[in-house]
Amino acid sequence: MATESPPLGMRRVPLAPRTLEAYVPIVGEDVIADIQSAARPLQGARVAHISATERGGGVAEILQSLVPLMRSAGLDAEWHIISGTDAFFTITKGIHNALQGMPLVLSPEMQSTYLAVNRANASSFTNDFDFIVVHDPQPAPLRPMHGVGRGIWIWQSHIDLTMSDPAYWAFMRSFIEAYDAAIFTMAAFVPWDLSIGTVAIIPPAIDPLSQKNVPIPDEQVNRAIGAQGVDPFRPLLVQVSRYDHWKDPLGVIDVFRAVRPAVPGLQLVLLGALALDDPEGLHYYQRTLAHAEGDPDIHVLMNVGGDLEVNAFQRRASAILQKSLREGFGLTVTEGLWKARPVVAGNVGGIPLQIDDGVTGYLVGSVEQAAHRILAVFGDPAAAAEMGRRGREVVRHKFLSTANLRNYLQFFAQLRPTH
Ligand code: UDP
């Protein structure tokens, strides 16, 4: 029987409530009071966040907490996702890659699919919002397609655009310059030729109260790890990431192979989920599996990474790797630091915002450097633990959802000072 595909349109994501007060024990009363006062001029403001997917990847991770916290602060916030066809998400992944520096041919047909899907979504969007925050390239054309109307439109980029293919950046720029404002993770990512009203720098954040980040008892950690066929009592390297060229899972396996002779019993876990907007994931997962060559101590896990599993593996890791070759920010780094683990990560994109090399973790530029730093962690566990503790404090001050919320409130107030 032929199945009819549903019409393309936007959908609101249901969210569990969160309360700001619950964060007092973690960040202190002053931080929460500061947020409440920043939210005062914005009470009742209607906010829509729009992104491509409700699961998988950093943007979904951020919005799950940010939107309920905006509500707790008195704003009327919602999260909407666009819908798209497989062809659309293949094209947007290509655009994403090209914006990070990979070659791409975007044919006129591909452009027209990208625009047609956005047009269908734009026509289903009822705009009765004061602030509309559109995340990343997938839904970027919504603003120019929606025409004039109420609200302040903000485009937020979570990508490192410094190596963008100029042709693709020019293509995206034509949509983005229709917005009133833009948000980037760091100043270095703001393209020199972007002409837009206002720009803010807001780094992403993690939620310390989410299932992924709350403390969990040791027995539960052991059970979650054991259930995946991994020995919770042997040394463990962990990388939690989509299977993707830029996350370098093949390089992670090479690092493991380089250090294994010096660390008896060492195991490696690669934990990756398939994001709905990432059609390349399966292909890259298969390449990673092939590179592991059936080694029983290399666990290439796919779609077993519920929040509890991610939490357990990060918590138990002897060291966390994030061997990215490009990275907008790297929430997995933040998650590892928050669990006070030694983190060894690529010196790219937003990662150096989080890691001060040798102080709160290690920044590396090659398999050899990563292996060298992993050996340092095993060689001096006390120093590594101290480094992890310092990393946790950096996250507490700068990269929790409370800090994220405050940054948005300040930016909204700046954009609409007279409300
Ligand atoms: N993640 C997950 N399960 C997995 C792989 C990743 O929950 O199997 C989560 C990870 O914990 C993090 C997010 O997906 O919260 C990835 O965000 P990041 O900024 O590191 O990378 P992105 O995927 O956005 O490039």
C-alpha cells in the first residue's frame, strides 16, 4: 500500500517544565536573582526558537533546557521544528559541510529543493512572536520567505564559519542579511562581510539537571556500561559524537591504538547517535566499524546513547576524547568537563573557549599529540583529576543553561529596550 507523505510544515516541540529555583544549589542565589532581574522587562514576551530537529546534536540539547527556563523566567517561549524530506536534509548537511570548509556542488535543483522546503515551512508558520530565533542554516531562508510581520528576527549560527567556502557563505548571506540580528558562538566566527543590525556572542551551554549531567550512583554507572558489553572496571577512553568526518572517529581509534601498549586493559568506546538531519551518519558509522577491524576492545556503539548511557560513559571515562577537526563549540567537551574528567580535545573552533591547555584539559592538533596527552593523564592521575576539577568550575561559571539564559535575556532587552 502506498503511504502518503504528510505535508511539510512546522511543529511545536512539547517540553517538560523546569524551574529556575532548582538551579540555586548549583549556581547560587545571586546568579538566579540576576536572571530574574534581567527577565523583568521581558515578562510575557513571546519567543519562538526554530531549528531543524528535536533530537541529536547540540542545538536540540540546548533548546530542551533553554526554552523551559525562559518560561520559568516569565517569557512565553516555544520551540518549533521544521520538517523536510530526505533530499532536503542531504542538501542541508552538504551546506553545513561547505560552511565548515568542505567542497560542495550545490546544483540549481538542490537549491530549489532547499528553498521549496523552506517555503512550505514558512507558509505554515503563524508569527505572533516578539522574538524569533532561527538556528543554523537549515531553516535560514524562513525570514526572507515570511515577509514583513511582527517581531525581531535573529539568526543564530552554531557553526565555525572561518573556513567557509566563499560561494556557500555568499548563498547563505543573502538569507541572513534579511534578519534583524545574529548570534555567534565566538567573535572569530562572525564573517567580515556580514551586514546585519546587531550581533551578539553567546556560547552554548549544558543543563546540570538534565539526565545527561546529573550525578548518578556508581552501581547505576556500572550497570549502564556493563549492559553495552564494556567492562566498567577497566581503563576506558570515551568519545561521544555523531559519526561524522569532522568528529574524526577514525583518528580516535588511531589514538587508542597508539596508547594501548602502555595502558594494560584499555578499552575504547565511541558512542554516537544518528541525528535526524544527518543522513551521512550511517555511512560514517560503517567506515568507523571497518576501521575498528573487529577489535573486541573497541566498542563502536550506535543509537544506544540515551542520556543515561552518555552520562555513565562520560562519568566513568579515564579520559574523554573529542578529537574534532572542526567544532562550533563541542557540548560533549562541556559535558566531560562538568563531570570533572580529564578532557583531551581538538584545538579547533569553540573548544579553546572551554579548555585552557594544560590547566583545565588538553588541546591537541594530531593523533600523536592526543596520544601523548592521554599517556600524561594515565601517568599522573592526581594531576589529571585536579585538571578535571578546574574544568568543572569553568563550566559552572560560564557554560551552564543559567548563564545561557542570562545571555539571551540581555540580548533581547538590548534589541527591544523600551518594552
Ligand atoms: N549525543 C548523545 N548521544 C550520542 C551522541 C551525542 O546524546 O550518541 C549528544 C552529546 O551528549 C551532546 C550533543 O549530542 O550533548 C552533541 O553536541 P556537540 O556540540 O558536541 O556536537 P554537534 O553534534 O552539535 O556537532
